[in-house]
Amino acid sequence: MPMFKDLLSKARKAAREHLPEEVVAAGKKLRDTVVEHAPEPLAEVIDQYVPPEDADKATPAAAEPEPPPAPAPDKRMREDTDDVLDRVRAKADKGLKPEDRVVVVYATAEEQDDVEGILKILEGVDTTVRQIDLDRERPQVKRQLAELTGVMVPPYVYVNGKYWGARYELESLAGSGDLELVVANRLDEISAEAKRIGNVHDSYSDEISVDNILTRWKLGHILCVDDLDAWYEVDKDGTERFFYQGGPRDVADMDALAKEIVDAVEAEEYEAQWMLEPSVHV
């Protein structure tokens, strides 16, 4: 344990000497936020090995020789530092998960032009981009990606853990204005075309209310009422049909029957739940 404490002390000293003050301050805030919300045993460990007073202690200038000046960072390094700083602040202030707003690009050297095009599309989008060189990975990784996506040739672009295609698909998302929403994981707000690209299905409320029942019936969804299915359909010739309690019912009765179902469920007379079928994605 003494060796571990010594390593922590050296790490804190290096952070104070080499990191911008705002990064150190954000780190302190993140530490306090973790301690505040962590389970008591974990909070005690953090207090033991990273006490708050340590963050405020300044090492006397004479205690150690001045380190040699670090080389000036290039523009890319400055951008990365700013990005990391923003994320530290966001996590401390909003508690965002580390995987939020992450784009991972899997490719080989042969797809470098496409990768550069993807990076160009993502410029100005608030995200962290990670590039995975498939030539350095085990051969089965490329095979697994092909099987998962149904696409044999890289690159493969994953946004927040979900496959979204490659360069062409990202160009389409950017052109429709959906890319920012996809990266922000606001998938309920993206366009129908973006949902098609990402194979995103609409989500629906399972609320047992008159309005929700009628809305979902009109979409062709099935409501299982007291172990019997109730649904609405339209034939190819436009004929409307409604089925309830094991048989056909008048379509005009749908509103009254929806209210009857809600009243019975609220009175706990029987149960009603939405069912899944291959053509319906909930």
C-alpha cells in the first residue's frame, strides 16, 4: 500500500505541474461528485487514497528540480486536450456516461480515403472519434463485424455502440441534418430516412389509456385483453375490420371498447398488455 500511495502522490504532482489549471479543477470537481454519489465503502476508499486536501496542496518549487520544457503541442493535440476538458466538465456537471457521443471507425489501410472522408464529415460534431485498425486486430474481428452488419467490406462506423454504416450513410445523415441527433442519441427525433439507415424502429408507449389504445390499434398493434387478442386491420380493398373478445366487432365500437378496457384494467378486473409480432417493433 505505501508503494501505491507513493505512485498516487507522484501522479498528483505531475498533474499539478503539467495540466492546465482548469483541467485540475475539473478533476477535483469530478472526484467530489464521485464521492458524493458512490456507495459508502467506495467513498471511504477514495477518501483514504485521494483525500480532498491533497488536491489543494501545492508542492514547493524548491522540492524538485524544474522539469525540462515540454515540446509545444500541435493543433491536433490542442483540440484533443480541449475535447477531454469538455468531457471532464460534462461528467462532473451532468453525470454523462463515458460511452456517450462516441464514434468508432473500424477499417484497414485500404480504406484510408473513406476514413478521412468520415473524419471530415464529423468535423464540428461534438463527439469523440476512435479509429480501430483491423489489420492489427485478430482475423476473427473482421469476420465478426461482417457477420453482425451483413457488410463484407470495411469501414464500419459505430455510434454509441450501434452500427450506422460507412461513409455514404454518414454523408446522408449529415445532409438530412440527422447526424447531430444520432451522435447525441436522440433517436426519437431523427427522420424516417435516418431510422431506415440505422435500422431504428419506432418506440411506443405501453400505457393503457383510451388515446394510446386507439392510436396503436390504428397502427395494427395487438392488445391482449384477458388472454384474448384485440386488433384493427384494413384489407387490401380498404375494408376496415376490428376483432375483440374472440370475434369481429363493429369498427364504430372501438372508442367505447377502448374505454371499457381502461375502466376494467383500472378496477383490476382483468389485465391488458401489448403483444409483439414480427411486423411490429415496440
